[in-house]
Amino acid sequence: MDAPVRPEKVSVLIAEDSRIQAEILTKRLSESGFDVRGAENGAIALEKIREQRPTLIISDIEMPQMTGYELCSAVKSDPDLKTIPFILLSTLSEPQDIIRGLHCGADNYVTKPYDPVFLVSRIESLLATPLGDDGDTQQLDVTLAGTRYSVNAGRQQVLNLLVSTFENAVEKNNELIQSNQDLTLAREQLTIWNQKLEAANDRMTRDLNAAAKIQQSLLPTAEPPTALVRFAWKYIPCDELAGDFLNFFALDDRHLAVFVVDVSGHGVASSLLSVTIARFLSPDASSSSLLVKNGNGTGRTIVSPIEVARELNRRFPMTDENNLYFTMTYGVLDLQTLEFRYVLAGHPQPIHVPRAGTPKLLDGNGMAIGWVEDIVCEERIIQLEPGDRIYLYSDGVPEAMNRDQKEFGSRQMLEVIELGKPKSLGDNVSLLLDAVGRWNDNGGFKDDVSILGLEIVGD
């Protein structure tokens, strides 16, 4: 769809702490003709807003350092910024959340997940009815569920926010009506389908068990044939079929490969994609392997990590994989030089633990495999020494939530690894997994958890 023609470029600032959601939203709005800037939290967003005033602001609510509510309040309390239209994005949808949006001065409220076309229509509507600066802000007292709230808002802001809330309610109601219609039809067919469903369930259980066994084959089965490197790993799927998998193996007498892959989502589709990807991440020099190639009389050729990422991105575009994508850390260790070359494709940064130093996150970033045609990522190199350790892991570790919806985070992860540094590599990996399990005390893991550690053995 062609972007609409506007008399001047509309500048949109997005405040979103999720890099994936920020990238997707930026891409959608850019395709719609908007000039888009981003900020990973509210505090940074406020600085950018004051440096260069945007035409419109879109902000997530739950962010570190400064929430979307706080950012909105700061903007609306600034005489020079208060007329900028402000849209809140959130998975929250309780009445109290909407009252808080009204209190901080938000002009529109969109609940996640949202249709990008719907969001663009909200933006166009706000731009078509610019906010005035008529000083009509007033205090309103509202009683909701027995609790009294005092909010400050102007008439136009109240109208905009209430209209957006009503549109959200209408859309959710339409979804509910459709669900009720589907439920009624299902009830009418229940007697006929009951025996078929039971038989299908038995087949599905057998198939899931078989698929789980196949997926287990993607995990390490033996140590590489070298005494120079020690490995330890933990793998906890949150469902019968997971999107995560990891492995390590020898590419030749000199090089070892290590990787952790995280396919978006869970279930059959993610599992099938992970199995397909694993076929290309093979140490066997064959037509399907992306890691090793047979040279013309020159022996085996080790493919660089960056080329592996680029080829995977070419073969697995998200649009051809039911909108599934995957992130990855892939590295190659040279056993002679102890050089570790790695690439990050939308995956959390590895941790380096020097023998005589403190754990730290390694440099690197990049887009997930399958998002765009030309992947953006860099190959990095780190020189290891005897006694050094490297940890690769999936986002199920730092993003594990406790019952207060607080993430485990990179800082705690580094502290746990530092605490377990005197222990063996295997004990340290177990210590990290146990710490994440205790943190995630709200009913089990909500995402797959993969941890892969390697240690250079030496005096």
C-alpha cells in the first residue's frame, strides 16, 4: 500500500523498551510515510523530545526508568510540548489503566496486540484534529469500582481518549461476538466431533511425543574430541515442544562451533522450524550444511559466522515461515589461537568471564533472522585465555518474570555467575538456572530457557 501524501513530513517519536516491537512498529510507520525516531525508555525519549520536537508521540506504558504514564505527564506539563498528540500503547486494559491515561493527559490509548492499520488510522485522526492550547484543563473527580480518582485533563484530551477507549471496546466486543458465534457452532457440533476429537487427541499425543524426541536430538550428545575445552548446558522447554535449541561440536581438528537458537513462539510450528534450521547447522560437509564446505582439493572450509547468519536470513524470510522468525548466537572457537568469532542476530549478548576478572556482556547486536531481506549484524572477535569462560543463553534467562512482573535482568545474571565463579562450569550453569527458577516464582517458566557454557581448560 502506498504511503499517503502529506504536505510536510510528520515526525513520530516511539518510546518502546522492546527492541523487537520497536523495530516492527518503526518499519510499519516508515512504510506509511512517517519520519520515525526511537527511544528505549521514557527518560531517553523525553530528552529527544526536548532536543527536537516531534509531531506525535507513541509510547509503551511499562518501561524502565520512566513509564509511559510518567513520560506523558512530563510532556503534558511542559507548556512548549503539551500540544503534541500522545498515544499510549499497552497490554493493560483495565478501567483504572484508562483513568491513569486520562490523568496524565494522553490523547489516545491503543491496547496490544493492535492492527497496524488501526494504529495508523488513530494517528491520522489525531493529526486531523490538532490539540489547542486554550487552557481548558480542569480537575475532574471520578469514582470507579469504589475508588475515587482525581484527574486533570482538557476537554479535547478527554474526548480523544474516551473515543479511543470506545473504539477499543467496540473492536474487542466484535471479537467477543465472533467468538460467541464460533462457540455456539462448536456446541452444536460437539456430539459429532467428540469421538473424532478423542481419536485426534490420541494421535496428537503420540505425534507430540515423537516430535519431542526428534527435538531432543538437536541437543548435544557428546563432548567434542578435545581436552582443551569443557562444556556444560541446561535446557528447559516451557511446553512439550520448544522453539529453543542449542549445540556444540567440532567442525574440524582445529575449530569448534557453538550456538543457541530461539525460534519465536512455541508449539508445533516453532518446533518444526527449529528442526529445519538444525539441518543447516550441521558439522557434516554436505549440500545442506551452512557451517562447513568441501573445497576443491583443499579440504574443508569453515564458513564465517557472519556468512552463516546471512545465508540463514536468505533462506528463512519471516513471510515464508508463517511470520515466524528466530534469533541466534553462533560462534566458532579456534583451538590453536583461542580466538572466538561470533555473531548475534537479535539474540542476548554472551557473557565473558575472564579467569582473573569479573563477568561482562560481550559487544554485539543485530536484527533477528527473517525480519528483513538484508540482515544487519556484525561479526565480533574475542581473544580467550586458559581459564576463561563464555556463556550463551536464550532470552528466557534475563527476561524471566517474578510475580511482580519484574525481569530477572542482566545485572542479576552477572552477579549469579560471579558468585559461582569458584565452582565448576557445570555447577555454575546449574546455579544460574536455579536462580532463574527461584525468581520465576509465579507458576513455572513462561519461556524456554537455554544456557550453554564453555571453559578453556588450563593451569
